[in-house]
Amino acid sequence: MTSAENRWQAVIDELRSDLDRIEAGLADDGPIAELGRFRPPADLPPLPRSMVEAARDLSRRHDALIQVMAERRSKIDPSRRTPAPARGPSRFEVRA
Amino acid sequence: MYDQLRRQRSAFSNDDVSTASPRRVLVKCFDRLDADLARGVTAIEEDHFEEANSLLGHAQDLLGEMAGMVDTEAWQHAGSLLSVYDYVLRLVAAGSMLKEATPIIEARRLLGEIGDGFRTAAQELDASSVAEALADAPEAPAPAPAAPVDGDLVAQRRSFSALA
């Protein structure tokens, strides 16, 4: 694995476990976890080609979770919106 | 969400595209990609992640199709173009996964430059095709006889009056 692949694999693993945690909470009918705690490391290199499919899968899963959480929240408190992920400076290196 | 995506796909694959020349199809692909990415950035910035995922997913599908359209045998720069498509695809996938607008904005900038090049080339080719078609066209047939002018009508009425 290249250095870029290692760094992205760590990001993907961390995001996946974040989504697992939220999904488990939803399945147990527990309190709804907050999305957006996940913070990738700074200055990520471009996503390696070998990880594009994994990224797309996680993206779809993330969005499905947002939808489920929004539905759950609207049942509990119709006035609440799904919180936005925490934002900071861009975490990407962009190729010159 | 899926209805919206279906409508978008149907709009893209309508007759307008199916009857267009290949270079026009390519220009339409760039136009559509630009629109998807611009709306995807807005959706991320406004926290509309489901919409962002639809738009950016469509952009990735379209990029894959465009990469498949590149004829690596016919064009010496095809490999470079494929590299750019590949890099852009990875930017869009990363931005979509992390809900980050920066890589999407960069992808849009890169595709904008390439798209402008293809648009200019398509316009030049269209213009030269028209010029060639005009040069090759057979001579136009002689125009139909002109309709009688008012003076002729007056003369006809007089002759009819004379017969009556």
C-alpha cells in the first residue's frame, strides 16, 4: 500500500466505524447520535483510485443514515433539523 | 430522491441528445457535469446532503461514461485526458464522502477548462461543416415566377370586366 492509500484507508475505516456506531444506536432505539464528529486528518492527498468505490459506498450509506435520522428526529421533535457536520478549513491538498 | 434522479437522467438522455452529433453530445456532457457539480457544491454548503449525493453520484456516473467514450487509439492526448477524468472522479468521490465542497470546486474548475476547449472546437467544426456543406451543395433551382404585382392584378381585373 502507498502512503496515500494508508492515509485514506485510515479515514475510510474511521468513517465506517462512525457510521457503524450511529447505525447501532438507531437499531437499539437508543438516543440519536450526532453526525459530524468525524474529522479527517489535515492535508489529505488525492483519493487513490483503488478507494473510489469504497468512498462512494460510504457516501451512500452516510446519506441513507442522514435520512433515517431525520425521520426519527421528526417523530421525536418535528422542529429539529439534522445537525450539519462540523466544518473547518479544507482538509484537502489540491494538485497544482 | 430517486424520482429526481430519474428525471435528471431522462432529461439527459432525451431526443435532443440522441439526435445530436458526437461532439455535441460531449459538449452537453460537460454542460451537465458543470451543472451537477455547481449544484452539488451548493447542496453541500446548505447541508442538503441527500441532494448532494444524488448530484455528485450522477456526476461520477457521467464521468465514467465520458472516460469510456475516449478513443485511445485515435488521439495522442487521450491518455492525458483519461488521467484528468480519473483525478476529477477521485476529487468528486472524496468530496461526496466527506461532505466537503473544496475538492468539488476544484473538479469543476478543471472540467470547466477542458469543457471550454471542447466547446470552442465543436463550434469551429460546426462552422467549417456548414461552410463545406454550402460549398458542396448543388446549384439552387431557379426561383418560382414572381407573384403578380398590383399592376398585373389591375390588368387582369380589367380583362375579366371586359369579358363580363
